[in-house]
Amino acid sequence: VGIPVILDWLVHFTFLGYYTFLSTSPDPIV
């Protein structure tokens, strides 16, 4: 596993978690 793969997964889960946080927030700031 190379660095680019790790970065790709990291970015993917970061955006996924951020999107989930905004979706579950009572007053999401878009």
C-alpha cells in the first residue's frame, strides 16, 4: 500500500464523515 492510496482513503472517509455530520446536524451549515 503506497502513500497515494492512504491519502485517497483518508480524503474519502474525511468527506464521508463530514457529509454525515452535516446531514445529522439539526441546523446544517451548507
